[in-house]
Amino acid sequence: MSWSRLTLMLGCTGLIAVLLTGPVAGRRTAPGIDAVWANPVARARAEQAGAPLFQRHCAGCHGADARGIAAAHTPDLTDDRWLFGGEDIDTFVIRPSDIAVTIRHGIRSGDPRAHNLALMPALGVGHSLDPDEVAAVTEYVLKLSGQPFDDSKIATGKETFEGEGGCYDCHTMQGWGDPAIGSTDLTRPGTYLYGHDRAAITASVTQGRVGVSPAFARKLSPGEVRDLSIYVLSRAKSRKYI
């Protein structure tokens, strides 16, 4: 048998396989989660189905109203701030598929695909920063957040923030945070998960913070992840993450 004839036969076999596994064989691919969001009727169905899923799996940490629970250090899912950004780096708009990644794999959950890039180190433990530097950088964070601060400590605090403390590396020089890694926007104290007064900031700098969100990939079906993701996005005031 000639090589050209064999190639033709294999090509025909492949075409037949494609046809048999496509719409001709009666199989349909479910619309992607972002396509469901784009369809008002399908979105409404997903939101309705997602509401009880949220109450069952998420309300215990985020609250029945999705506004977060201060004692649990969980974010308000209804505000206009997204801790983690998404794949769209042209318009910086969160998509339901971005939320689905977090629901499936979690945050520092142990899942290999979890969000796991940023954690707040304990800068006051092991003498990374001495107590005076911790106090100074705390005042600088208070200034960044628009709260009352001790001006006499700002020069040292800024130097520590941008230097030895390494705070800028995650929070940016301006304190805006980085949605690519989920670091806090220090200019918006209302979004701080562990409190924003002087004592709370000092504790965060000294002891560090490591929040966790569980992975639901083995607990929820793909359809449930879709519906829950769309429900969560529908609660938010804004889809912009920058």
C-alpha cells in the first residue's frame, strides 16, 4: 500500500470519528459558563439554582447575605472589590469562569491549582523587623489607608515598607495590592479582612496572615460550580477588578 493511500485512509478514518462524536451523533457540548452568563434566560436559571448552593456551601463563612463575616475574616462578595483578578487583562473584568477556578480549587487549600502565591509573612517574628520598624510601618499603612497616623514615624515606615519589610513587593509601592496574587489593597481599609485599626495592623505585620478557602472540585458537579459562580458574580456591585 502506498504512503499516500495510507494517509488518505487514516485521514478519512479521523474524519469519520469526528463526525460520529460531533452533533451528527446527537452529542451536544454544554455551553461554557461565560456563555451562560451572556444569555439572560440561562443566567437567570443559573442564579436561581446557585442561591441554595451558596446557602449550603458558602454562607457559613461568607454569611447568608454574602457580605462576609468579620469574625471569620472572609471577604464581602457583594462589594466592588475583587481580591483575586481574572484572565481578562484587557478590560480587567471578572468573568464567572474566573470565580469557578476559585470555587473548584480554593485558596491555599492544598489543591495543586489553588490560589497560593501570596501570604502575609510574620515580619515581627524571628526579628525580620524590630518593634520600632513594625510600629513605623503600621503608621505608614494607616496613612495609606486614609486613617489618622503618627507623622513622626512616616519616614521610617515608608523606608521599611519600600525596603527591608518588602511590603511593596505584594502591595505595590502605592499600596494598591495586586489582584494577580490576591494581596490586599491597603488604600481601602474597609476591605481589610483582619481589621484596619492600629492594633489590628500591628498584629497583621507582626504575626502574618494566611487565609484559606476550601476546594469544591470533588464536592460539587460542574453544573453546580457553574450555577454557584454565576450566583456569586450576580451579587457583586462591580465586575472590574482593577
